[in-house]
Amino acid sequence: MHHAFTMADFAIIYSPDFLSHDTGHFHPENAGRLKAVVAALEQTTWANHLDWRSPTPVNQRNVDTLIAQIHNPRYITALRELAHSGGGQIDGDTVVSTDSYAVARLAVSAWLDGVDYVRSTGHSAFVLARPPGHHAVRDRGMGFCLFCNAAIAAYYALEQPGIARVAILDWDVHHGNGTQALVEQNAAIAYCSLHQLPAYPGTGHSSETGFHGNVLNLPMPPGSASGDYEDQFEQKVIPFLKAFAPDLLIVSAGYDANAADPLANINLHPQDYGAFTQQCLGVTDKILFGLEGGYDYEALSQSVLATIAARLGG
């Protein structure tokens, strides 16, 4: 597949430190996910268009202050102490290892770097980090997530010059209950999610519209496929985002709606994410992508490639 690239470089914000959040070999959200994506990106015909960047070390910016504005400081302390005491589990799904507190803070820093990059260059970035974030609520982590990266990034973005409104599009197959809960009272942030329902975590009904009409939930029945998603994008997602007119679009980019994914029952294919990305470019070119779910290595890798290729190809 040949792409005529007109765009400048696309930033990939990544650190091998993200592999140190050790969930155990049999946990679906494991370090192999990032290794697979990195390997696929390094092998593409357009690898030379990628600008690999290391996240800013947490002690060089006010990461902890920003996290504490979003999450309960008691939860943050408990998470730090759990990691420092050797780790354990927050719930049946959510594992904390010795390094997880440090890695989760570095992941937040990477998402903040993504905001800075997109705002200052007008180009896009993909935050290739873990742990993911969209299920983390104010008082606790859950669903593989420790801190709500997308919400923290959105609030940070609103503090930057030239950004008055931020939209978050969550195409992970699961509803971003944490993101929604953390942003739905802020009229300057819009949240739109397409997700399988019924499925974990059971939230995200279409009746949930936020405190300012700033939330759009599009539950998709199990078995939904590409055409069903295309219809939702054309008829609902894009009109909602355009009406909000964001200065920055953050995509909670989960890839577990792929047919190959073991954790859900939606039948998308990697190229669909390229089509979604092209649709988003009709809203704004200031798009920050950040990894959420996606547990089949091959489908995940090919979907990330399709996302970036669509942005690079303009």
C-alpha cells in the first residue's frame, strides 16, 4: 500500500520503561502489547516519518500536582504504598507491580507531552504508553487502569494558551466510565464514546449526556461491524464533534473492537481505524492519540499503523 505523504513528522511518545508495569504473563494488558506495536512501527515503509520521543521525566514537570487535581490524594498515596510494598491487586482485573506507580506517572507525563507537541506543532502524536487510563475514576483504578490519562491531559490542555475547548473521542470497545465521570461536569470538555453494550463496565447508556449536553454515548450491540460504526461516525460522532468545535481532539485509542480481539464481540478490522482517523481530520488536524485497550497483538499493531498512516497521508 503506497501513501503519498504530505505531512511533517508524526511523534511517537514512548519509553521502554512502560514495559516495567508488570501485570503477569497471562494478563491481557501486558508489556507484549507495546513490544508488538513498536516492532510493527519500525518495519513500516514510512518509518522514517516517525519522530520517536521519550516522555519528560516526572520530576521535570508538575505531573503529581496534575494527577492530584483529578484523583483523590488518598488513592494516589495508597497506590504508591501498594507498589512500594511489592505490589498487589486493586481489583480482580487491575494489577499493581513494584514499578507500576512510577510507570503510571510516566504515562501521564507522556500524554502531557503529547498535548504540548500537538499544540505547538499542529501535527499529531501517538502516546504509546501503558497502563491505560479510561476506566480509572477519581477514587480508584479499575479495569486495567491506574490514572485517567485522557482526562488529566484534557484538563492540562485547557490551561495552555490557545486551547479553550477539548474533545475526547473514545473508540475503545469498552465505555470510558472514568473519563466520562471526570469530565462530564466541565462545559469546556466534550466526551464521545462508541462501545459495546452490554459489556464491562456496564456504563455508557445513551441517556448519559453530561451536565452540559457535552457527553455523547453510542452503545453498540455485540456483533456490530464496520458499516455500523461508519453510520455512527457520519450521523452522530462527527456532527457532535464539529458542533463542539474543539481546539484539540484527544482520541482514547483502544483497539479491542477488532474482530480478532479476545475481550469483546465487535467485528471491526484494522483499516477501519484509518477511516475513523480520516473522519476526525474533518473536525481538526490537532489530534492526540493515546493508547487504551487492544489485546490481540497483530490486530492492535495493524490498527495503530492504520491510524497513523491515515494521519500521515493527509
